[in-house]
Amino acid sequence: MKFQVSKQIFFKSLTHLQGIVDKKNSLQILSNILIEAKNNSLTLSSTDMDISIIEKISCDILEDGSTTINSQILYDIVRKLDDNSQIEIISNNGKLLTLRSDESRFSLACLPKEDFPIIDLTNEGISIKINSQNFFKLIDKTKFAISNEETRYFLNGLYLNINNDDKNTHLILVGTDGHRLAKSEHNIENISGLISGVIVPKKTIYELSKLLSELDEDIEINISSTKIVFYIDNLIFISKLIDGTFPDYKRVIPIDNKNVVEINRHKLLSAVDRVSTIANEKSPVVKFKFLKNIINLNSVNLENSTATEDINLDYNGDEFEIGFNSKYIMDIINNLEDDTIFLKLKDGSSPIIAYEKSNTNLVYVLMPMRV
């Protein structure tokens, strides 16, 4: 195998693959990436057995061949090369790889292609086409609500569902950790069929978010009962799905919250941020007291330090007090974008809804804490 490639093209691809490689894996081959030079294109592959990435890049192939190399070492070497440099890579027997660039030369131990796991590329599910930025926004507005609690593994990802009504087909993403829920949806047209909801793992979601943030083009998503495949430009991203039952999120979203608060988002965020300065993990609650034309925010920690602040606004609903985890409510406020946002409440012990008028497909639900 022998090829020449620019540092910038090669490094960009290595960056995509590097994120899923498990550096601590007991199987040495899973710390490697597979390099295949064939038909004047270079194919790079990485996998952790749950997620796989395959990317093709154009370069000058002088001799076909393949090998696998430690991902971290190759990434670090290429990262430190001059941005405008050209790289030449040679591997004569698949056991040793030589990398040359300008005055630098590295000889690196390899493992043969035959040791690398076979990546299943079968395509047997339904297909969706969607703009990459639209899907990125769906992820970006919901991923913060994914649970980290391993015992409730079915919450360790985003629920992806396709819903049909009389007029439109909606792609819906939902995340929840049992304390808060985020739901975002987007109308789609290019779909080959219907499928029941699937749970996409958290690691998959965060790696996808990195990939999609730099693109603005149509992508194809293929979904089956066990895996999800994303076709993104010259890259194929494959992930297993979480085998579990996601809670019925529709039952969590309140339908009878009649007290509506219209408030400046920046003012609310700043007030919560200030009052929560004295809060900590053991006492994270910020109390909201809703009174006529005023919201009083207050916090007390275990050392009996206190903080309070009033927000003046137009409010003529029920008067009550309700407490929220300060971090959770700030996460929600930060993920809304309008200057003016809306809170819908019922009483001091029921979940609230937060939303904005510019994006009615985005809904947040937050459970209260005892006050």
C-alpha cells in the first residue's frame, strides 16, 4: 500500500473517526482504524462494536493495499504536522506503516486487516431524507435531557419516532431523564415507510452532533429495528439501537396547565443564574413564587445563606410557590431562543411546560422539586 494525501483532508477524516474509538478497550484491534487504498480512493474505518464510521477520501493512490494502525497515535502525529504539508504513507506487508511528511518520518507497528471486525452494511430498514442542519437542530435542542443513569438504560439516548397526522409526516426526537423532557419535531416528505419508535444511544447522538454541525446538505437515514445508518456526504455512520421500551412521552406533557407566564428570556435566565449562585448539589432548588404581576425567586442553602430577586411582569393567574432544580431550568431557558418565552403552569406540585412562539415544534417539560 502506498498513497499521498494532504494533511488537512487526512486529518479531517481522522477527526471524524477518532471520536468513537475506545482508547481503553481490552481488544487492541478496536483501538485501531482500518486503512484501505483501492481504486484511487482511500477508505478509513473505525468501530467500537456498537458504532462504526466508514469514510472515503480522494487522494493519490500509488499502490493498493490495507492495514490497521493505532488511531490515537496516527491522529496525534498528523495533528502536529504543518497544515499545508503532504503526507506519504507506505505499508509493504501490513505489519509496519511508514509515514513521511517534509523532514519527519515515522515507522509504526500495524495489525493486519483480517483482525479488524467486519462492519455490517446491509440496508434493510426505512429511509428518510432530511437536511443535515434540520436534523442537527433536532438533536441540539433535545440531547441535554438524555439520562446518565445506567440502571434506566432505556433513557440513555434519544427516542426517534415518525408520526403521521392527516396532513403531515413528522420526525420526532424526545429526550428525558425523568426530571425533564425535551421534544422537538420536523416535518418530512422523503420517507420510504413507517417504523415504530427507536432509541438512539447517547454516544451516537453526540458524535452525530459533531459531524452534522459542519454540514448543510441533505443526508439519508436508514432505520431498522436494531440499527440506524446515516449517509453523510462520503461518510457512513452506523449505530446499534438501545433494546428497550421508551416511556410514553405524550402522557408526560401536561394538557391542563392554565396559568400562562410571558417573560423575557434573558431577564429570567439572569435572575435564576444570580439567585442560584448560593445553590449546590445538596440544595439545588430555586423557589418561584408567582404573585400578581411579580415572580419572586429565592434560594436557601444548607448553611442558611439566602438569595432573592423579584421580576416584574404582567401576571394575573393563580398564586402559588413551586421549586425547580436551578441547573435544569437554566438548561431549558438556554435552549430556547426567542427574546420572549412562555411558561404554562398548573399549581405548585405539577410539571410545567416551556416553549417559544417561533418554534412551536419545540416543547420542554420540567418536573418540580419539593419546596
